[in-house]
Amino acid sequence: MPRAATKRTNHRAGTHRWRSALTGGALLAAALAPWAVPARAAEGSGAGAYVALGDSYAAGAGIPAASGGLCLRSDHNYGHLVAASLRSSAYQDVTCAAAKVNALTETQTDAGIPVNGPQLNAVSRETRLVTVTVGGNNLGTSDLGFVDAVAVCTALAPTNPFGAPCRDYYKDTLAQRLDAAAPRLTQALRTIHDRAPRARVLVVGYPSVIPTDTKRCAGKLPTTTGDTAYLRSVLDKLNSMVSRAATAGGAAYVDTLGPTEGHDACSADPWVAGLLPASPTLPLHPDATGERAMADAVLRTLGH
């Protein structure tokens, strides 16, 4: 393909990824736009003693220094930090922003363009450690998952400022999407064990994006108080689903919610960004400090 055509193709793929943020209106679009870094597509293959799998929370998307093309991997994500602490002789990072559970076993595409190969292709009999964070993107109709849900709640807030219009809109839909994703994640974990029978497999949960005391988010998140509480309940259900799938798939669950409580997007010392990140990361994603906290949780689970 001519160089100019390749550049146009990659530009369309990157534009499509960020266009999905428009679901919730101009606020999220403005928050996301600064971090739409154009890059080449990447596909994972081969084998490593430690393989990192997952979505943008595992990739550290938006945190410098970024690599991995449209997958927006950072060398400050928790996988890299764990690998450095373990002095892993062979580390392979195939995480990718916007990955859903099916990206573990299928090629991930963006606007019809391949972005990342099936992540489980990186797992082999030589693999000794696998970490994976995935499931949050299955909440949304776009590739942004939990952020997509926040966008919808933001758009609906003016329709019932003192109620929970987003909760009323979704009803049981998000719980149903999680229920549908759970068996696919369980099966993927079993496949990992089949491919790497001597590997420890850790399913790393999601950090505290929203606090338990959701009143602290007043004026910091453009959602109603009722919907902020609803979103926290969705986050809890997401981690519960991931934990259950880990158990069913013979993996260990790593809690990152507890270690990051008090450092949510609404806190005075956030490790997870708000809609307008104060440090380099994507909106409602962990920054470098948050990724460090997630790495520390993994290392504790490993006994380090």
C-alpha cells in the first residue's frame, strides 16, 4: 500500500476510536481529544516467560512513553513495572486500548482495520506468568466501555438533575452485558492454562475510578448524585464479575479497587484521572501512580 494511503488508513482508525467518545456529548470529546496520539498498528506474536494481556487499564494508555501503535501501550503500565521488579528475562506486552474479552482470542479491529492480533497468541508452553485486565469495555456500545457509560450518564443528567436518569435508562442492561462477558473470560482463562500449563495466571481488577462516598464527586463529575452512585455500583459489579470468572477459570484475582480507594477521580490526590486529566493518561483511567499501585498489588499477590 502506498505510504500516503497507509497514513490515511491509520488516521481513519485513530479518528474512529476517539469518535466513540461523542456518545456523551462535547464534554467527553474535549477531554479525550488531547490524548488521541496517532501511531502505527501493532500485532502481538511469539512467546514470553511473562505475558501481559488486557485493555487500556493494563496498557496504561495515554501515559508516556507510549508505544504499541494504536494500542497506546505505555512502558509505565503495570505489566512493565512488574516485569522490571521480577527482572523477567522475557516479557511480552500485547495489551491494547479498547480491547474487549473477545480480543483475547480474536483479532482486534478499529473501523475494520486490524489493530492487534489475538492476544492469546503470545502465550505458549514457555510462559510462566500471565496477567490480564479485561471486561470493562464490554459495558459499552462503543470501544470505551465504562467511559462510554459515564458519557451516557453525563448526557442524561440535565433531564433529571436530582434523580438517576442514567440508571433508569440502562435498567439491567449493563449487568446483562457483564453476565454475557463472564463465560467468555472464563473460557479464555482455561485456554491460557491449556497453552501454558506451568504459568501462574492473575486476573487484575479495576481501580477505584469513583469513590464509595459519591457525594464527593459533586462538581467534579457532570453526572447526578444518583447516577454517580449507580456508576460506582457498576464498577463494583464489574470487579465482581471479573473475580468470579477468575475463580471459575482457575486464575487468581488481584484486587486493585481496595489499594486505590481514596485516590479516585474525585479525590484530592487522584491516581485515577477525572474527565480532564491533571497528569498524562486517558480520562477515568489510572495515571502513572495508579499503574504503580496496580503493579504493587500484583507483586503482593506473587509474594514479592
